[in-house]
Amino acid sequence: MAHHASRDYTKLAKTGFFLGVALFALGGLGEIVGSAAFGGLPGWEQTLLFDMEVLGIALGLFSPFLFGVVAPLVE
């Protein structure tokens, strides 16, 4: 008889969502503050901050869907 560990999908969904929001906010604020403070950022920093924003949006949208809808149905 298999024993399955119960996972707290609600906590995982909330944590993923807030991590996505934090990534998005840090990426956006980094671009705004960095450009205002230094007059311009190097290309690699702009790419890094943009990627943080995109990853934050993706994580914020897909984490609740994955852990709130799909994972409980599959288990």
C-alpha cells in the first residue's frame, strides 16, 4: 500500500504567486531606479532586469494555475 505525503497546494500556489510578484517588482524598480540614478544601464543589466520581469509574470500566472488547479486534480 502506497503512502502519499500530503502537500499543501494552497501554500505552494501563494508562495509561487508572491515570488512572481516580487521578481516583477524588483525587475521593474531596478530598471527605473537604475536608469534614474546612473543615467543608463549596461546591456547585460537591462537584459537581466527584463528577464526578471518576464519570469515574474510567468511565475505569478502559472503557479496558482499549476498548484491550485492541475496538481490537486492529478493527485
